[in-house]
Amino acid sequence: MPLYVYKNLSTGETFEIEQSMADDALTAHPETGDPVKRIIQPVGIAFKGSGFYVNDSRKGAAPKKSSDGGTTKTDSKTSKPSKSGD
């Protein structure tokens, strides 16, 4: 069964209660009877594998490092000098 976090509106304390998902939210503290409110907690997400980051999804878009430490173009085209008369 899931744990739900509640906040006591009178004292500000937070506490956890194990409840079924089908149960209604508590409106009063089970021991003191003070009014309470359910706090929504963020869910933890773990991204595993490739493709979740920008650098994973675009293969070949970034310049590759050459063995001498410089960068090389990923294009396979060779550049030719342009003619000024064309």
C-alpha cells in the first residue's frame, strides 16, 4: 500500500499514513483530530539508456576530435577553392 504525506494545518507538522489508493483522503489527524491536508509528493524518475539527452539523439552533429587534438568536420565533402570568374 502507498504512503501518503499529510500536513497538520494547526501545528504545521507533516506525517505519513499508509492507505489504500481507494481510500478517501484524511481530513483530521488520527490521534489529535486537528484538520490535515494531503501533500502531493513528486515521483522520482530515472532515465536509463541512450537517447534521453540532446547529445545522445544526434549522432554526427557535433565535430569529432582528431588524434592531434583539433577538430575535424564530420562532412565527407572536400572543399574546393571557388573561382572568382563564375
